[in-house]
Amino acid sequence: MTAHLTELRKEIMRRAQGALSLDIAFIGIANGLFAALNDEGPASVERLAASTGMDSAYVRRWCDAAYAFELIDETAPDEFQLSPLGRAFLADEPGTLMPFAVQTVLSAHMADRAAELMPGGERPGERVLGERPTILPWFGPMLEHQFGPLLDKEILDKVPAFETVNKHGGLAVDLGCGNGWYLRALARRCPQIHGIGLDDFDENIQQATRLAAQEGLEKRLHFAVGDIHHFHIEEPADLIAMNRSLHHVWNEKENVFRVLQEHLAPGGVAVIWEPNWPASRSELRNPALRGMAFQNLSEHVQGNHFLRPEEVAEQFQNVGLEPAIYLIAEGRDAVITGTKAA
Ligand SMILES: C[S@@+](CC[C@H](N)C(=O)[O-])C[C@H]1O[C@@H](n2cnc3c(N)ncnc32)[C@H](O)[C@@H]1O
């Protein structure tokens, strides 16, 4: 083997081990093993299996693997506690590494589906995401932890529309709201706003309703199953948000932008947040953008593709809404607003 090939092999093995450690972390997250070790402190395999309702033979094998990858440490023979690395995957901790584990297992699923579907070109749509019942409940929390801090730290300050709506106690509508994290964050930051979240996936609405109630926001936020293409709300909206949902309905963009225009109150704003698909392919080599390139393949399986902010701005213009583009997350994402004349 040439020296170059030996180096490449080492590098690929390092990456493969990284993926394995995230696979093992995912099992710990999905089956509550990390959470149980955190709640109970050091536990034997039997106790961990009993407290999580898992099969003890499986838990033993998982403990071996999690121990090998330093996600848990052994405190006594056959007794384990969370390591600092394992603790970093606890789903509720600020800055949790949980999204990386969920994304890795989801990516493996989507890669397999892309490989299978590529010969025939079939694009089965969003149901592919729902094919893994272990991943599905983690989709909302993954997005919330990945993007919630960006909303709080960057977008709410950069985009003036939120404060304007807050001032007169306006209505914010979130189309394709997922688990409702965006409206919850908005309600925390803007105490005058009330909100309606719509999503066509019932499990999302149930999660969103439960989480809003947990935060005592049930009087201000209402979530319902609804379709972006035709929904009815009693009052005109002061703000309509679409976070990572526009690319899901881009095939019917003329209708979507008409719907946005019609549901906005005079002076109201549509706020669209999407990945910022780069203008030139060479930008995809940027390590910060590589993930987006993979995700766009996975979007293709779902019948979607990522957008350039200018394309979104053009659609706003077509329906008479005044567009503005804000680049965020060092240009990885874009928020495009469209304002209706007062
Ligand atoms: C990538 S997720 C984003 C979820 C959420 N906005 C967030 O930021 O976490 C896209 C969401 O759009 C929803 N969606 C897609 N097409 C829809 C439609 N026609 N009507 C309502 N919701 C839709 C999906 O169910 C999914 O929850």
C-alpha cells in the first residue's frame, strides 16, 4: 500500500468510527438509556434495562458498545454511569449533541432509500421520513435544538418584523410548524404575540400542543392540523412564518405565495427561513455547507429541492409583497421577508 493510501485509510477509519459512535449514541437517546443513567446515577445492566423497559441482553450489548466509544464509564463490574461525552447527548441540555446522532441515523436511512430509488427515479415524497418509527419522534427536537438558538441569537434581532408585530399584539401564523418550537420561542421573546401553528402531520400537532402547554403557553398558542395550500384562519395574520417548509411546497409556489398574500393583514410580513443553497457548486466544498449538499439529495427523495433566496424574493415580488433578504448563520441560511403594503 502506498503511503498516501495508508493515510487515506486512516482518515476514513476515523470518520467511520465517528459515524459508529453517533449510531450508538442514537440508540441511547431513542431508548432513554442516557436519560435513565442521568436520572438514576450509576446502574447495572439489569437495572438500566428494567428502568427503560428494554431487553437486558440488548442493553448489555449496547453498554459494551457505548463503553467502547466512551459514551459511558464502568463504575464497578457491570455497572455504568454517563461519561462527559454521553452527558453531552442528553436531549434536553442546551447545546446538546443529540441532533448529530439523530441526523446521522436519518442520513443512513435516506442514503439507503436514495440508492434504492435512483435506478427508477421514483420520488416517494415525505412519507419516507416517517418510515423509521424510532427517528420520527426525534425529528422535531432535532430541528428545535439545531435552529432554536439561531432564532434567539440572530434572527429575532436582525429581522425587524417580529418587534413590529409584538408592539401591537399581533397574530403570528407558522405554516408547517413541526413541533411548534418556533412559535414557542417567539411567544417567549414577544409577550404580546399570539400564534397559530399548522402542519399536515398529526403527530407534529400533538407534540406542539403538548409542549406549548408544558410551557404555560396554551392560551396564546393554538396548533391544528392544516394544509399550507388551503387553510382558514378567522383573522388576517400580521406575520406568517415558514421555516424549512417552503421547499416542501415549492412545486405549487404560485398557489402558496397567493395564499400568503391573501392571509396577510395590511402591513403584515411573511418570514421565510430556508437553507441558502449556494450560487456556485464550488461553495459546497466548504465543510460548513457539505451537510446541505447531502440533505438536498435526501430532499430529492422527498420530491423537494433547496432554493436560492433570490428565487423566493422573486415570488414575493410576483404577488406584490416587498422582498428583503437576510443572510444568517454565516450565510448558510437565509431569511427572506415579504411585506404587504400598509
Ligand atoms: C423540515 S420540517 C420543518 C418543521 C418546522 N417548521 C421546524 O422548523 O422545525 C417541514 C414541515 O413542513 C410540514 N409540511 C410539509 N408540507 C406541508 C403542507 N402541505 N401543509 C402543512 N404542512 C406541511 C411537514 O409536516 C414538516 O413538519
